[in-house]
Amino acid sequence: MKEIGIGIVGGGYMGKCHAVAMSAVGAVFNTALRPRLVSVAASTPESAARYRDAFGFDRAAPDWQALVADPAVEAVVIASPQDSHRAIAEAAFALGKPVLCEKPLADTLENARAMTEAAEAAGVANMTGFNYIRTPASQFARQLIADGTLGQLTWFRGEHTEDFLADPTIPYNWRCEGRANGNMGDLAPHPINAALALMGPITDVMASVECVHEHRTGGRVTNDDHAQIMCRFAGGVQGHIYSSRLATGRKMGYAYEIHGTQGAIRFDQEDQNALWLYRAEGPEAERGFRKILTGPAHPDFEPFCLGPGHGTGYMDTIIIEAKDFLRAIETGEAVWPTFRDGLAVAEVVDAVWRSSEAGAWCEVTQV
């Protein structure tokens, strides 16, 4: 086993998740590369020092530039605000260091493209942090589709719905300003990523993006609350994607349903250890969706637990992500989703905005 020095930019919610994942991944998956938490950087040196002590890093960097330049930092995890992603990634790639960057890849399509070009020019491991699609259930769904279990695919419905801003009396906060912090920058990338992973490229979108609660105590909201997106995939299949931070009662509504000529599947992240499968076979009176509880027979489940139905959790998806990142570094082979896959999401997001503003269909290739 060989150690690899990890530097994480950002120590907040996702920074903590990545620190915990890097601390656990070696034991869970018996990885050939064993991460060592070398350095953490944050908005201030004082914050970085607190994260160092809390998460077990060797040291706190005065800023992200020092972290990236540190010779002991051999791979960089970006868990900072979106508008900082490009500069950090480009600096790391210039030194030949692999990068795992939290979603969305960047705050703008221009920056996402520049980051992808830098990643591919550097020729080192690069990944975009879409963790929800890594549940054993969703990995199994991808297998079922690839194996042709559903037959010819005919329809897709995806959503990411939460209710953290459903109450109009919630005061104005940082989530209410800047396009990157709105629904289309925060929630929508997840179901778009799921659609691309399960169904393939999206060619066209017709969308409506809205801000419902424009005024909150303390300020005027300058970004969007929810969006509905009609889409068409490269194979000709129609689909619909909805994302919202106003979905009263929904806490983790990352869900999808896919129909095919021979079957269908349903998934809801609020019950992330189950996949519902329908097979168009047998007597009609005996047909129906059946609930499959994930277990050791499904991808990436057994390293966590030997008991079927015992379940995995949110942090486990980040650990799976860390395992994939380490494998990409070790083997030199790209592991999905790369920066280019993150760029594909950014291109769809940009097309959604253009469609909503024009009130017309928009080809993704036109963005």
C-alpha cells in the first residue's frame, strides 16, 4: 500500500464530508492508495486551523494557493464556492496534480469549459463530485438499463425536490443571491446528471425557470426557486426533469422513473436502499412493481456491510466517490464522471436558461 497526500480546499459541509471519506475509504475498500490528510484551506487561516484540528489534517494552509503548491499535497479536492473552482483546478493541473471537484463544476459554462480543457491537457485524474448517482441502487439501475432488462427505453422522469426555502417567511440568506446558488446551480445539476448517466446525452430542452418568492425579509431574491424541463435524448426518447427548493414536505427528493418496452424502474433517494423494478412478464394478474432491497449482490455495497437490506447512507456515497477517485489516480484510467461529464451537465443547465428566457426549445449543441 502506498500513501497519497490529500489537500482539501474548503472545510464546511462538503469539506468535512470529503475529509471523513478520505479517512475511511482505505479501510472500507482496502484501496491500494491510502489517503493521508495533509492540508486544508478555508476562507481564513483561522478557519483552516479549526478544520485541521477537527478533521485530523497535518496542517492548515494560509490559503488555497499554498495548499496546491505544497509538495506533500499530491491530489486536491475542491469543496469551496463555485466561483473559486476554476482558479484552483487550473493551478493544480499546472502542477500535474489530480483533482476531485464538487458539483457544479463551475459557476459559468465558460469556466467549466476552461477547467475541462485544463484537465485533459494535464492528462491526470479528474472527477466531478456527483455522489447521489453512486448509491448501490442507482448503480444497479444503470446495470439493468445497460443489460437491456427494460427493453427499448421510452420515457424518463427525474427530479430533485427539497423544501428548505418553501416557507416564504424564511429570511433572506446567501442561497438567495447569485445564479450559482439558486436552484439551477444547486439542485438541478443532480437530476440532470442522473438523466445523462441513465439515458445518455440530452439534445434539446424546453424549460421554464422561475423565482416564486421574490422578496424575503432582508433582501430581494436574485436567483431561481424551481424549474421544469422537457427534454429529448439522443436516442429520441422524451423526458421531464423537475427541480425545486420549494417542494413542501420533500427532504431529499432525488428520484427518477424510467419506462421501457419490457419493464420499468423507480427510485427515490429518501429510500435510497431500495429500487422498484417492474418486469413485463408472467400472467397479467401477477404483475407489479417489486421492491428490491440492496445488499452485497449490488455494486459497492458489500464493503460496508454483509447484511442485505441493512442499508448504506449519505456519507457512504462520498466514500464510494473517494474510492473511484483513488482508482483513477492509481490506474491512470478515467473514472466517470470526469470533468467532461461535469461539463455536459453545465451545458444542459445553460441550455435550460436560454430556453426559459426565449420561451422556446433550445438545442444543447447550440450553447
